[in-house]
Amino acid sequence: MKLCMIGTGYVGLVSGVCFADLGNEVICVDKDLNKINSLKKGKVPIYEPGLSELAIKNYRNKRLNFSTDLKKSVKDSDIIFICVGTPTKKGGSSADLSQIYNVTNEISSSINRFKIIITKSTVPVTTGDEIEKILSRKNNKKKFSVVSNPEFLREGEAIRDFSYPDRIVIGTNDKKAGKIMKNLYSPLISKGASYLQTSRRAAELIKYASNAFLATKITFINEIANLCEKTGINVEDISIGMGLDKRIGSRFLRAGPAYGGSCFPKDTKAIISTADKFKTNLSVVKSVIKSNENRSKILLDRIYRMLNKKIKNKKITFLGVTFKANTDDMRDSSSLKMIPSLSKKGAIIKYFDPTGYKNEFSKLKNVTNKASIKDAVQSADLVILHTEWNDFKSINFKNLAKGKKFIIFDMRNLYSSSKIKQQGFKYYSVGK
């Protein structure tokens, strides 16, 4: 099939590359000429394991192409995926849909035969209805079908998640569009993926409800971790004991920093905004947002206590600053709250992240990026394991310390408390 992916951000690029790898003809469109030229040269602008190799392979095989010409790309394609950003509105909590509607207006003037227009972006309930209205102003409704097909890609695991999805959700009541979509996804369905066809509005809400629930699990176990710290209980025992219940499951029950990234923060806010619009109170999700926003403050308070509330001129190292491992995504990472706060109190901060220098910290005093773990921890008073990169799971702190016994704050519970303490270090973890 001939597919057009509008937007070469995380969702559009990963989906486009993977669809091409399934044998489809895919054109990825973006208005950023520099990005398109870079992609043609094999330079992928995001860090995602395996994506660069897959993109180069399919570009060379001519199944994948890149363009800035949206109108021509739409005319030449059968299925159009809208994959542009839906960030939180500035100064508000609802999703900013301006890019969605701008793209829809451009698509509207390029429909030359029957097209399936798909929202792959995460959009609030009724967005598909509005897209349909915009397209109907210039086109007969028989010439297009608007479908919701939410993505469920985890950063760092996106190619695997696309290739072996838990489920494929298609939101449409149009039999013709439903049949074409099922055919498009047939290679994945044949490998065991569950296929669910619902109403368009239901598909839109499934995405938000899923993310809100996962955010709730993370926040719940973080609050239980707070209780464990006060009662001398190991939160990992609690996570295992709960997770063995098949009704609950073990995934997303790992205590640590606040949730961050491109989805959970904005999607929990957006579903609250949608609920308010329909005069419905999502009190649980509101509590999740409030608790998560307070998470970094709780962890900072622990840091202050570890250093006897003497932060000025203390040398603090962060190992990892992205919101999770295997991604360069800094969006809503807890490091964006913690590092500025510590810097403001006079701490001297070094950080090492496998994805390199972060511009987000460029204007902060006494904050520097280091090229290696060794350089980062040298002469530190406190080392904070912030992100669970594999690079940090087997560090020999004794060799790195060179006689200096710094404090270790393991926010991801990567290490055995007894083993680190035997080496003479003060060791703190989460929920223990």
C-alpha cells in the first residue's frame, strides 16, 4: 500500500520506517527541510535503538522516502497518517490541536480520490469529528474516511512494540476503511497481535485511558515506596507480591522518580480537560497528577537530608538525566526540576548521560556535562543514579572512588544495598 506519514517526530518516523519494512511504499513528510535532507542522508534526529539502521535499509530499497511536499505526497498515497504533535496548550491543560487542524486543511485541498485519513497522534475525544467537518467543506464524504488508530509505542522499545504489539486499535464504523486497515496490519495480526475495531471516539479515548492508568500505577507504587521508607519495608517485595496477582501485573510497579516523557504528563492533563468539557470529574487522575508533581520535591528533600541540609559547594553527580533509559527524550524528566533546584542552592553539579550534552542545562550555573562516568563521579560528594541505563548497572564504584567514599543515591534500585555498603559507601535507595 502507498502510505503518507505527516510529521517525522517520534510517532511518524518510527511508524513510517516500520510500515516500509513490512513492504509498503511510505513517504514521510515534514515542513522542516533540514530534517528531511538529514533523513535522506541516513541521519535520524531521534535516539531510538535500531531505528537508524532500519531507515537506511528501507530508504536504499526505495520503500521509504522523505519529502517537504505535503500536497503531492497526499495525492500519491492511499492512506494518510497524521502524526504531528499535540502538546499541552501554553498556560493550560488541554491539548493544542493547532498542528492537527492545520495539516487537515492542507490535506483537504489534495484529495484527488478515496483516501483514508488517520489520526496516529494522540488526540482528545471528538477530534476525528472535527477533522471530518473540515474535510467535508471541500470534499464529498464518499471521497474520504476519517479513522482513529492510536499508537502504543514505548520510547526505547518502539520498533519491538510496532512489530509485536499487544493490540491494534482501529476506530471506525466505515466497513470499507475497516477492511483496508485490517489488511494493512495483517502481517502483525498473523504474528498474534490482537485486533480491535471500535467506534472512532472509543479509539481516541482508549489511548488516553491507557496512559492515565499506567501513570496511576507508577504514582501508586511511588506513594507506597514513601510508606515503605517510614516502616522499614522493601518496596520491591511489595511490587513482586502485588505483581504476581494477574489482575494487577508487575509492569509499571517500579518505584523511582516522577513519571515524565512525551506522553504521560500531557495525556493525563488532556484527559482531565476533556472530562471537564463533558462535566465529568476524574478525581483519581487529578490526584495522580498532583502526586507526581510533588514527587521531585520528596526526592529533593531526601537529598537535603543526606547532605545534612548543607548543599552549597557540594559536588553532586547525576548519572543519566533523560526521563528513562534508551531515549534522548528530556521532556518532563525529573532532572529538569532537581538539577536547577540544587544549582540554585549552590551545588556544583556534573552529569553524564549516554545520549550526551543537554541544552536544557546550558544556562545553569555550576552545571557541566562530562564525557564519561569516571569523569562525572570524580571528587563527588553525592552520586545520584537517576536513569536506569544499562551503562550504570554494573559500575565498580570502589575503583572509581579512588579512596573517596561518596554517598550513593540509587533512585532506580539498581544495586544491592548490602554489597555497596560493604565497600564502605553510604547508600540510599527508594522505598527501603
